[in-house]
Amino acid sequence: MIFFAESLLLDLSAVLVVLATTFIVFYKWCFSHWKSKGVFCLKPSIPFGNAGELVLQKRTIGLEFKHVYDEFKKRGLKYGGYYFFMRPLFVPVDLDLVKHIMAKDFAHFTDHVIHINEQSDPLSVHLFSLKGQKWKGLRAKLTPTFTSGKMRMMFQTLVDCSTGLVNVMDKFVMEKQAIDIKEIVGRFTTDIIGSCAFGIDCSSLKNPDSEFRQYGKKFFDTSVKDSIVRLLTLTAPEIFTVLRLSSHRKDVTNFFMNVVRQTVNYREENNIVRKDFMHLLLQLKNNVKITENDLGDLKSNKSDAEAALSMTELAAQCFVFFIAGFETSSTTSTFCLYELSKNTELQQNLRDEINRVLEKHNGKITYDAMMEMVYMDKCINETLRKYPPVPVHTRECTKTYNVPNSNVVLKKGSFVFIPVMGIQHDPEYFPDPDKFDPERFSEENKANRHSAAWTPFGDGPRACIGLRFGVMQTKVGLTVLLKNYKFTLNPRTASPLTLEPGSFVLAASTGVWLNAEKIS
């Protein structure tokens, strides 16, 4: 009996040795991918490849690929390779190559790298994740909903939400409390997007524990589990497809699907017309042709095209509009106010422009007034340069691609990660990159800089469709805040500012805390 047990143990040990050896050999074979193509890659290690700091949450994804960009750039390379576990990623460094991938050679890189499955993950079928002809068709259908005419239609909704912003700020000023500015502007943008995307009064400014606010925050949870899931949707999306897994939490999916279903049913039954994004989506669902200046109802002016949106697709568009709209805009506003609180002279320059422009418009915040605020545009653009909310753009090679001026061939299915944060902190394009300098975005400076040096919204056909709306709500929020309050840094704000490693969207790990003084 003892002999049998010892024999079994020896056999088991031998099997484990064989498995371990096979595992290591397979890993090393995978790690030969870039070398076989003559592409430089930092030395990978088992099991994480080059992604140890990223997976273990020691470094945010933006800083991880900035590090990779810097390493390639100092070697004079135009591109390089990277391994996420065994997955090879192509990382372009040269700006002409970046431009080719995102715009000029778009036919080879039509898709984002992200998981999508309508059955197991209904909220995943939004414009950002859709691929091929499905993306192309929906993009064409949605483009009319983001014209300047439609922005004007929704503008008053943004202004209406700003009343609650002033009320909340006044309370903090009166009580002389430190302000977690990301939380305040997050509640403001939640109210805006909730109103424009769902036609619902979220009341997040009045009630920070409102359902919309809570479920929005749940989506961006930075727990280890949620952070890993988000990483895998970008680097191993086939796992979710093959195993029919959802990349979204079940409670988040149920909440948004139910809200959309109830809103759609109510509006269609009562033929409700409202100046918001939901109304435009309902027109697409019901085959109603969208025109530039006429809002229209839900029944007349039928289009010849087939219905553009199913209920699931409609819900997914509302969801991504909500998630992308409230988080990226609040992130941009937060970092902009942080920099302006450090640089009070720049803050006053922007306040002077706000007062000057509003005086021309009888003190009213109007769409035309927002368009005239040139210095504000510079401040927002510089914030997006220094703190790009989405610090890495991804593309999937959809057709075999010969990298220009090289022998490197990217096969269909290859993943490309564009290091936005690295490029936008490169002193070659932005001297003294850690300095906050809005004048980098003067017309003269922009004209002298490569167009691919600043791409916070992406570039080419897959550039962010909602960028106008995002900038518009950021401008309204900053206008209201800087017109009414002077800001300085509170000691609770860490110096230097550190970034939350578990967050894909850039975020300060300990928050941005400000003091505010009411302007009489």
C-alpha cells in the first residue's frame, strides 16, 4: 500500500513537471512573437509579460504605456512591441504612423479592441464597441444627433442643471468646508446626462445618494476584480465572448435596461416630445427621419430606411452616452480646476473672459456665449493634454497591414495600443510638459504642431462622436463655477498629485480638494 502511494506521488510529480515545462516552453514561444518580426520589446517575464506593474495595480494604464512610449522613444524607435501576459500588442511611437493607423489607413483598423455580445452582455452593443458594418451603419444614423443644431436644442437643459450646482456650492462656502470637486462636478454632469440621455431628473446635486449617481459610480468601481475585468475586455475580449460572460455588473445592467424600457414605453404611448438625446434615439427606433432644425415627433416623417435601433441597442447608446458623458467631463473639469487653483493668475484670466463674454449676452449663459470663450477652450484643451481622460486608444487590425517604411506585417486580429498620455507628455511636442500652459493651444502653436500630437478624443472616423457635447457641458460647468467662486487648493489635496492605479479613466487617487470663496 505504501509502495502504491509513493508510486502515485511520483507519477503525479512527473505529470506536474511535464505540465510546468510545457507551460514555460509555450510562454517562451509566445514571447518570441515580436523578436521574429524584428520589433523591439522590453524583456517580458512569466506570467505577466510586460504588464506586471499594470496587473498588480502599481501603475495606471496611462502611466504604464507612457513608460513604454518613453522607453521606445529614447531608443529612437518608431514603434515597439508589448506583451500583456501572452497577448502581443503593437505600440506606435512615430506620429506619422499614429496618424496612418487612426485616419489615413483606417480601412485596416476599423474596430476598437473591446468585448461585445448582445445576448450575454446587452449594454455592450454601443457605438464605441460595435465593429465593422454594424458600427458604420449606426455611426451614420447617430451623426445627425450631435450636430450644432441639436446641441443648441439641448443647451437649455445644461443651463437648468447649473442652478443646483450653485446651491450646493453655496452650502459648502457658507459652512467653510473643503470641497471634493470631482464629487460635485460628477453630480452635476450626472444630472445633465441623466436629463439629456434619459429625460429623467436624477437630482444628484440635491441627493448624492440618488440611484443614477450610485450606479454610475459602480460602473467605475476601482476594486481589484472590476479593474481586472476592464483590463481583460481590452486585452482578451474573446474570453467574454467564448464563455458568454458579461463585462458589466448584473445590477448595473438591470438598472439601466429597466430605466430605458420604462422611459421608452411611456414616451411612445403618450407621444412625448422632449429636447434630449433620448428623443432622437426614439426617432431612429421608430424610423422617423431626423432633420437638423426640426425636432419632430415619434410618428410622422417616416424614413425609407429600416429601423435603426432595437430596444437593446437603444439602451446601450443611452448607457454609453451616460457613462462617457458624466465621467470624462467631470474628470476634465476636476483637473482643470485643480490647475487653475494652483495658478490663480490663469484662473483670473479665464474669469475675466467669462465676465466679458457674458456681459455681451446680457449676463445670460447661452450657446453662442460658450462658442465665444476662446481662452476657456485653451484651458480645456491643455487639461485634456496633461490629463487625457482616456489615456490609451486601442485599434484592432481588421485587414493585413504593412507598417510603412518597414518589413513589419501586422496580421488581421493584431491589437494596437496608442499611448496618448505618452505622446501628450513628450517634450518634443510640448516643451516642459508638466507645466500647465493654455497658450500651447493658440492658433499659431497648433498650426506648428503635428496633428497626431493631441488626440484626447481620438482621430479619424472613430473619433468620439459626442466630443461637442462633452466640451459644451464642461464649459457650462466651468462658467458657472468660475463666475461665482474663487478657488484655491485645500491641504487635503496630495502634492504631487498621484493617479488611481485601478482606474482606466484618469483619476486622482486621493481626490482633488478645493477651498471656494463666493464672489459678490
